[in-house]
Amino acid sequence: MKSMSVRHFIIDSSAASPNQEVQDSIIKLRTEVPTLENEKMVPFILLQDGKSKAYYIECHIKAEHAIPLSDLDAALDPDEQEDFRLQRKLQPTHKAFISMLSDASENRQFSDIIVEYDSHYRPEKPLKILGGQHRTVAIEEALQKKKNRYHGYKIFFNLSVSQRNDIAQIANTNIAISLDLIDRMQETLRGPELRSFCQNANLLDKKEDFADRKNPEGIITVRLARTFVVNYCEGKKNTGKDTEKELFKPYVCKSGIIDEKYSEIVSKINWNNNKLLEAGIQFSKLHHKQQEMIKKSSEYHGNNEFKNKALSLAVISSWAYVAGLFSSKPDDLKKFYSLPENAKKEDPLLSKIMSESRHPRDEKTYRGLGTRYGDIDRGRITELFLAYTYSNERKITKNIIEAAIATHDMKMSTERAAKARKKANL
């Protein structure tokens, strides 16, 4: 690299004076990473993001220098959760990515690749990609074809976890960031407890992170995990309610934003609660048994909706709620938890029959029980799990499903009548 006879950087007039750690990082980047600015002996301009207050520079790096230094497994919280990557999985079949590959092979120069310069972990790859992993892969593949162009990078320095989270959420503009990925980033920012719970309950493998979108593999997302925890706790609050009369309403956590109910519950939750963990383990058994039986089915083995039925929002919310309701009733809980082990010839959730089950008043577009997750489906499936538990049957049957739908409709009618009588002062 050429010796420098110009300043390493100048500070934009709207930026506050950076601390010494930021300055040292910029100088290290300047002296160790070849850039077009170095080549032309132009100083970096140090800017400061007005919202996050993070410092960054914009520069240009040739593919042959950038790719060996780029880390696609950047962590949101490298100090505490280094093994869990910030980025979603690469989407190799996405039309935008395919277009990027073609463009890069034709010497397209990309810009606004969002990076943090950080050599504290995996120091051999200090360019931590916060936004632009698809462009980075396209650049790498083009480099293998001898296409070696300068590309534009926005490089941040010495980010806090909250700054990194904020910047990463807005970083990707070429392939839209999913709400599930936003949820995962928020949960990583909160801490590892929910992920650890799911790993201990066998809903995630050890060292596995939440999925960044709904997926055919049936890997649980943050929204589903939050929904499970909330409904177990809500059901537990209602253990004394009369299950024959009460209209239960499981809850579905919001996605892409902070869910207030979840935040309230986890501020008080005991993650070492053995009953909660046992509920997670038992639900995992249901999910994996459901997958196993559908995979074995000659007729439905390719049906991902049936295979991952347990992870539908209506099912997971209702199942967790009922587990909470029965948390102090060991005999009922034993029967409720026995559902997967009793499945010998059919999937435990009887997905095909559920898909054909409906109330006579359902609209024509209704695709069967559990395909939606509104109040009605969640209420019906709650009644389904209650009916199975109280029945003498060892598995869910068509009659139990029909009884659950009818029972829920009856409870809804009773609730509507009570509201009408109250309104009429009767």
C-alpha cells in the first residue's frame, strides 16, 4: 500500500467528535484495507447517523480485497451470542438475487453494502456484513470469473448492540427483510433466554437459531415461540375456570414490533420453571411426531402444511393455552400429553380431517380447521384439545373435531346472548 501523505479522515460538520476507540478503528481500516480512497490519496469523510448516533465512512473496495475480509456470519451480540448470526439464510432462488449474479458477472458495481469494521471476533474477517449478503455473494462469484471491480461500502465503527440492531434492520433494500428476521433480531437484543428455552425443549437443535421465515423444514420462529410462552402463562392463570362453560381465547403475538403482552410476561417469567419446560418438551414431541407420520404417508408426505401443522399459529397457541390450563391437573395433563405417543397409523393432529372440517355457517373460502389463526380457529382448536383430553379416545377423531366446533359455536352464542342481555339491562 502507498504511504499516506494525507489525513486518514476528516469529520463532517454535523458529526460530534468521535472517541479515541472510533478514531483508532478508522485508522486501522485505513492502513490495513486497500481502498480506492487510499489509492487516490483522498481522506475518508467521517459521518454520524442522526438516529443511532453511530459513526461511519463511505468508501470503495475492490472485490479481490473485500471478499477475503468479508464475514457473512456477523453476530448481533458478539460478546454474549457470537454463534448466532444476524443475517437471514441466503435465498439462492430469489429473482432479485439471480439478477444480482447476472449483473455482477457483467461487471456491475454494487454500492451501499452495510458493514461494521470489527476485528474483535474472527479477526481475519473484519468486514462484518450487516446488510448486503446477497450482493457480497454475487461479488464473490463474479470474482471467480475474473470480474474484479470496486464496490461501494458504508462502514460503521464500534457499534453497540442496540446500534447494530437498528442499522441492520434498515440495511437491506434489495431483498426485503422479513418480519420473522426482525423478531429474531429483537429477541437476540433481549437476550438468549427464549432461544435457550426452545433448545432445551428440543424445538431447536443445540446451537440452532430461530428461523428467519416460515419454512418447509418446520423450524420454529420467534413469533411462534413467543406465542407458546404467552399462552402457557395465560392458560395457567385460568386453571380454575369451568372449561365446560368458559370461552377461551388464546393469543397470537405480533410480529415485526415489540409485543406488549410478551414483554410483560417475560419481565416476570421464571425460565427455570420445570412445568413450562416440560410443556415445551411435550409440544416438541407432538411437532416431531406430526412430521414423522406425514413423511411416512404415501398420500401426504409432500404436504408441508400437514407436516408442520403443529406450528400453525392456531394450533401452537391453543395447545400451549391448554397445557397451561391443565398445569395443576396431573391426570388431565397426562392424557393431553399422550396424543403423539398414541399416533400409530395416522398423524396425531388428523390434518386431512381437520382440513375438511368446518361449521355450516363458515364462508365458502374457509379451508378447514387450523388453516387460519383468527379468534374462531384458535377457539375451536382449544375446544378440540379439551374434548380429546376429556374423552375416552386415545387419539383425535372426526367426531371429536365436530364436537369441538359445535361446542365453540355454542359458547360463542352464549357469550353473545349475555352481552345482549347486559345491553338490554336484563
